[in-house]
Amino acid sequence: MSDEPAIEKRSAWMAAIGVLGLFAYWCHTAFWSGQTTLDTELRPVLEASPPAVLERITGDAPRQYWAGPVSLDPDANPHRLVLSATVRRGRESVAYRVAIVGGNGVVAWEEGGTIHHAASQQKKQQSRQDGRLEKRIRQPSAVFQVPNSGPYTLLAELDRVDAPAVALRSGVSEGRPSIYLAFGALALFGSLAVLRGQWIRRAPRNG
């Protein structure tokens, strides 16, 4: 019985290391790995848009943005985009779609979905002069490959955001499942050991 507090303390540290390891490794693969190829604000479509962008316009142009061109090479595969934008507090999600378009107008890669604020990486909220509360969100894309060397243009559609921007990283890590599994197992077993220790302490003792 005398060793139970020490065991529980070690188990708590084990769980904390597992959770922090998972988060740090995810941040490394999603935001930090590879080399920055492009880091710029997104420009509204129809503002000096190149032909490859104009050919892809579908729907509401004011919600569509572009950046580039940027030179990409298959030798630097895989690549990853990180979208960022400012949104008003109170909005729970942002619909988005991004595409990488080659100089010949062919789409090399495309992705769409919804950014849920709770699941995205957020920066500290800001307060505008008009009193509106805002926050900056960041969303990493899945990794993608380009088939040929040459200039590529980014086309993005974001629903009701301010100051959209994009960072493109090349030669990124795709993440190793074995590392996620190791940190996840550490967090799980540590948490179970802590819960077991708490259950033993609270259990009624005979005599």
C-alpha cells in the first residue's frame, strides 16, 4: 500500500508524456516538417488572376482566392498546405476547398472539407476596434504529390473569412503510425493505472 502513491505519480507522468508526445509529433508533421516553399496572403480571384485560375472559377468568385505561381518538383514530394484565416467568435466551422493547378490548367491535387474551430490550431483571440471578437485559425491539409516539375497555382475557396493566407511546405513528413501508436499506448496505460489507483483508494476496506 505504501508504494501506491509513488506508482500513481509515475503513471500520471507516463500519461502526460504520452499525451504531450502525441501532440508534439502531430504538430511536427502538420506544421514544422519540411521546407517552406510559399508563405503568403491569398488574393481574391479576379484580382490579377492568371488564366489557370480563371478557368477554374465555379460559383461565388468573392469567396475564392489564389496564390502563386510557385515552382514545385516531384523530387521534393510530398507537400502540405497550411491554410490560415481570421474568423468571428461564435462561428463553429468554416467550409473550404483548395486545389493545386498546373501551368496547363490540370488539377494536380484537390481537397475540401470543413474546419471545425475546436479541432484546428487557434491563436489568441483579437478584439477589433468595432468591438467584434475574432480568432485566427490554422488548418493543415493532407499531404499531396505533384507529378511534374513546373509552376503551380493555388486556388482556394473559404467561406466568410478575413485575411486568408497559405503556407506551402515541401519534403514534409507523413507521420509514422508506429510513433503515434507508441505515444498513444503510453497515454492509455498511464491513464488506466492512475484510474486503478484512485479506485483502490476509494474502495471500502474491511476491518
